[in-house]
Amino acid sequence: MQFHLDDMTCGGCARTVTKTIQMIDPNASVVTDPPSRRVEVQTSASEGQIVAALREAGFPPRAQ
């Protein structure tokens, strides 16, 4: 699944996003790209779980 995170603007943000997703699924593969504000996630968690966790962390996503 892919998301656009308007608030992910730097490497620190990207690390927070990765940690947030991996708290839901420690085996998740997370690829972040702060310049384009995109994140690609491969996970066994549901999209709803990921969206809720990102919102709670301050990075409300837009689905791609």
C-alpha cells in the first residue's frame, strides 16, 4: 500500500513514520521518500490499522 503524507518533510519524520508502522507490524517493509512525501508499506496489518497509527502519530495519510 502507498500513502502520501503531507507532513513528512524530513528524515526525522521518515524515521517516526517507519517506527510507527513497525510498532503495528515489526516485520513490515517501509520505504519512505520525504522529498515526494510518499511512503510504501508492505505489511500483514490492515490498511485501517496503518492509517489509524499514522494519524495518531501526526502524519494523516492520503491513499495513493
